Amino acid sequence: DHVHPAPGGHELLAQAIVNHLIETKVVAKTGDWNSEAVAEVEKKILGNIDAKRHATALRNLAKVLEWGGKFDESSRMAERASQLDPTDAESFFRLAAAAEAQGKYQEAVKYYELCLQVAPKSAAAVTYIAVGGLYERNGQFDLALQYYRLAQKYATEEQQARFIVQSLTLIGGVLAKRDNFDEAEEMLLAAIRTDAGY
């Protein structure tokens, strides 16, 4: 519902306000207000920016851009976020999702793997589901099953009913596509037993 400018945007706005105040003679420019003074103010302000919080803001912007179909811009913001905070798994997840949306599947898998390296165990299931989905959409059903089963394993360990049901349902779907209907039925019934309301 609104956008916050980046530090560079605030700088441009501040400079425009100061210049307008000088031009309209609201304030007088003194000899000590020069490019060195501006650089010193910029250094102080930028020095107070918390890198983790800045990374989170960039990652959230990447997510919004991704939702809007602006995958190049989303990738740039997520990349900057991952550089500021290389422990933020969601930045790598955003990079993977944007790459996948652009058909860059190998790049997407690379970013999903980076996500898994830094993600807490509780975030593993959703990432394995995403990788499985990538392989399933590309007709690589053996790999899809492998990742969906990993998702089921981690979701079970972390007691994440939603992802247990989702992984069982996805496994059942892939098995049905491979004409393994008996095992597909077992998976789907297990999903229903886990959470009938899902």
C-alpha cells in the first residue's frame, strides 16, 4: 500500500529540499556546507543502517516485485539482500523462485541448494517441495519424488502438518502420473489421515 525510498532516494530528496531552501532564501548557504560536509552526513547516516534489517527490507521488496512479475528487479533486490545477509535463506529462496519463473532451472536449483545450506531445519520442507515442483513441471518425476520425500521427512521431523499433507499429496500425484495408482492412493489416504480438513 506504500513504498519506502532506499537510502539513495532519501539522499536525493534531502538534497532537493536543502537546495530549494537555499534558492528561496529560507536559509543561507554557509562556507562550511560543501561536498565534503554532504559526504560526512551521508557517511554518518549510512553507517547507522543495520545490515540485517536492510537485507530483510530488500528481500521483502524482492518478494513484492516477484509477485508483480518483475523477475529481473526481484533478482537484483534478492541478490543485494543475500550479499548483506548471507545467512538469510529466504533471499536465496526468492532468487530461486525468480530464476525458475524465467526458465533458468539450473540457476534455480543452485539457489534452492544455497537456501537449504543456510535454512533452519524448519524451512527445509518448503524448499524441498519447491525443488520437487520444479522437477515435476519439467517431467523429471524421479527427482521430483526424491525431493517430495525429503520434504515429507523434514516436515514429519519438525511436526509441520501442512507440509506433511502437501508432500504426501504431491508424492501421490507424481505416482499417479507414473501409473502407480496403488501407491498413489496410499499417499493420498495418508494425507487425508494426517489432516482431513486440508
